[in-house]
Amino acid sequence: MIMTRETLWLVIGFAGQIAFTGRFVLQWLYSEYKKRSVIPVSFWYLSIVGSTLLFAYAIYRQDPVFIVGQAFGSIVYLRNLQLIAKNRQSRE
């Protein structure tokens, strides 16, 4: 089976949406496990993956609302990972 360009972009879009939604499922299950509200580091990695894939999909679709909505998120997610790394280094 040959994948068309349109099908490839649909796969990218759905993969981004699955990763982006999966981060909330991950956070919920991890919080249930810990019996308190917790955001694991993997939440931020899934956020970056999902946001990047959705951003690429939005560009392909030429949807300015979707592009703006996804463009800002990755900055926040990367910053959170920097703060986590900095905090870990200061504790060592």
C-alpha cells in the first residue's frame, strides 16, 4: 500500500493529537498512583512531541489560528524542562 501525501499528514496530525491527549492521561494516572496531583517530567516531553506534530500539521493545513495556538506552547514546555533540570542540578 502506498501512502499518499494527504494520508501522511493525517497520520502526523493524529499522532500529534494522541501524544497531546496522552499527556493528560499520563498525568491523571500518575497522580492517582501518587494519591496527589503530580505532573511527571514525561508530561512535558509528550507536550513537546504533540505540540510539534500539531504545529507541523497546522502549517500544512495553513490554519493561522491553529498555527498560533501551537507555536507558543513549545516555548512553555521547553522552559518547564529547563526549570526542572536546573532544580535537579541545584539539589546535587
